[in-house]
Amino acid sequence: MKQRTPELVVPATTTRADSLGDARSAYHSLGPRDFANHLRRSCHGDPVLEELSLMLKQQNAKCTLSMSLLRSRMQADMLSFADRIVSLVRDRCRCCEKRGRSKCISLNWSDKSSEDAQGIEQKALWTVARRLEMSDEEDLKMGSPEHLDAAPVYDNPVVDNQVMEERNPTLDIIGLYAQVIVDTVRSLYDTAEEEPNVVYFGNMEATLPKRKYAMSASFARSPWLSGCLPQPPPISLVNKFSTWISRDNDSDLDSLWFEHKFPRMLRVNAVCVKQQFFGAHPLDHEVAVLALRRFNQLDVEAQAVSKYLLWREVLEPDFSTHALAGEKVAHIKAVQLQIAHAHHDITACQTFYTPVILDHGWAAYMWDMIRKEIHILDPLCAQPVGAEKRHATHQEAVSQIHEALFSCLNEFFARWHCTSDRWKRKSPKITREVFTRDESGMCMLHAIRHYDGEKMTWPLTKRNLDTFRQTTVFEVFRLQDEQGNFVADHVLRAALEEDEE
């Protein structure tokens, strides 16, 4: 008589959300998108809860990023540990010992006058082999002196084919970290209804824009040479606003959302801006985009001759993140709008800046189209710990972003000024002070604003960085929308009028 296995019965009152954590459930594998969908179902229809859900999704994204970073570091440590173990065992060859040799013939030794190595000439060997399983008879025969000089025979099908290429652990970590950033930012904008005619993060376009002809007349002059630098805001206003925003006024800032729709939708809460500029929170992807968009507005306003010509083009972090994640950057809608449909003549830009967020922190890369040089602006360049690993990471990241950049330029424009080969790479030392990973985001913004292609026009120091924080957060709150209106005008007025009273 067969014994029936009792069936596992899930109560009828159990919802899908309750069974998500159950190992017997088909939905036990969770991600940021599942959390966003759960919040959308729970908070749909209530405007207060919808604002709260955005903050919850942002916090969940930060937790997911931290866990993925820890996992990638653990895998990197395991790879290095495996390499050390393999290097120790590799020299202990048991198949040659079975044949009566005291040393493995694959080792490159110089002492040919020893008793075991007399008369043995070094021969060409296979680089890949496997251990030979020998019988007892073969063991006795091969141990005899007449077989010591016999050429080794390896029964390895891998040698007849192509040797497998070793995986690059640095490239794997870069791709994994970038993919986590992409999934995290995409989950922030995973809403039930998207606004029409608005581009969101990660939106793809099947077709490429019509190719334009790259004008080869001349490049725009540097703002430091032409005298078209943006005027800094008054120090008195900056100090007033910094004093006001440093207070415990999160209840006033919680209702303010920075929203900007070109080249793609950007939505950031003012509390997050305060925490990352004046608190202990590191700079995240979206706040960096917010600051760079305000910097671009300042550069356009400072052009007294022609607002159509800019010396530098600062690509948003979306470009480097999608490129490092291995996606087709030329088909990203936001990238097409920023490069192919820019409001200014992008072919006249001499330099291209792109911020990049890596495992060890933020950095910025600059392409000089005249000199054909790539400058790696690393805020952690003065930190001796991990310098070799950071250098290897930057080299791999630059190669990927360089390929993605010129694939876009060649797809969007005909007869670009230069080709993608024979570019020099430089790593200028932009600071002498040691900064941490959490400070690298603000240092990256400082370097993009004050690096003129040769040196830092405003030195990157701890003291100057504090002043830069105050000035930047004041400018961020002066962000203008597509119609030219200040997004946070009422907050600026409230802060300045309160101090005047």
C-alpha cells in the first residue's frame, strides 16, 4: 500500500504579499521592482501615501545597493583567495611524482646539474593539462630510469581546442555595481501611470535619430580664457540660506520635490538634498543629476556672446551607468536627447565630462577632443590604500565608456572631428588631501566645475569643499524648470525673509 504524501495547503486568506517570504512560494525571489509594485498597490489613490511611498522606495534602493556592494566585495575576496590557493597547489604536481620525478617538468628551473635533472632538456609544454589517473602497472613502468626522459603525453581535449580565457574580476565587479545602480534608479520611477511625452530613466528607442553633419569650423573657447565664467552668488545670501537649511526644518522641506523633465524625468525630494549636502549621507545618482543640470543652466546663462556655443559638455551619470552595465547606450532615449538633440551645438564642445560612480566612490573623466587625451579625475588620488586597485578599475571603466561615447558620436553625427583610436590617458593629481568614499561625490562635482583641462583653478581642499557645498546647495534650490521658473522659489523666499526678520 502506497503512502500518500501530505499536501502543503496555503490558507485562503494569505495574499501574494504574505507569501513572498515563504520558501515554498513561487515568489520568494524578491527585488526592488517587487517592493515598488507592492507600494503602488497599497498606496494607490492617496496623494499623501504616494509621497511616502517614494521615500520608502528610495530607502529600499539604498539598502539594496549596500547589500549588493557587500556581496560584490565578498565575491572579489573569494576570487583573490582562490587565486592564492591555486598558486600554492599548482607547484605540487602529483602526476610527475608518480613517474619518479622529483620536480614537475612544467616548472622553469635553472639547475640542470642535479641528480634528478641530468640529461633532461627543457621542452615546450602545454599550458593547460589535467591530472593523469594511472594504473599500478603504469606506475611501476613509468618509475623505471629508461622512461624518465620520455616526452609527456596529455589526454586533454581542452588543449586541442582553444584555451578558455580568464574572466576579468575587475570588469565583473564594475558591471555588477552598475547594474545594481540601474535597477535601483529604475525602481524609483516605477509608477503605475507615466506622463505622456515624458522620458523616464532607462527608456529605450528602437530607432536611432537622423545623423547630423559635424561642423568642423572651430571649438568654443574656454570660459577661463574668454571671461565667461558664471558669477558666484552673493556671500551674504549663501550664508543666510545655509544657516536656515541647516536647522531642523525637515517638515518644511518634505513637501518640496525638485522636478525636471529634460532630457528625462528627474524627481528628488528636498530632504534628500539637505541630507547629502549637509548631512552624513553620500551623494547618490539622482542628486548628482540635479546638481549637474543646475550647473548646465549656469554655463548657458554665462555665455555673453552666444548661448549656442559651450566649451564643455557634461554628460549626466546615466551615460556612464548604462555604459558600464553593458547596455546599448545609443538606444537610450535620454542619451539621444542630450547628445543628438541638445539645445546647443555639441560639435563645438572641446571637452566632454562624464561623472561615474564605481565600487570605491565617485570620479570624473574628461575627453579633450583637440589633444585626444582622457583625464581621469579621481578625488581619492591622494589615498595610498587601494591605489593599485582603483587604477585598474579606472582603466577598465574608461575603456568601456570611451567605446560607448564614440559609438554615440559616430551614430549621431557624420564625420566627427576625430577617431576613437590613439588616445592618451592621464591621471592628474587634483588634490593633496585625503578624502573618504562618502566625500568623493562632492569632490567629483567640484572637479567638474573647476578643472580647466590642465589644473584645478580652485584647489580641492577640505575648507574649499565646505564652501563649495554651501554655494552648490544654494544654486540647486534656484533650479529653473522648462519655462524658466524657479522650482523652489517659495523656499528661498521663506528662508531669506525669515533671517531678515
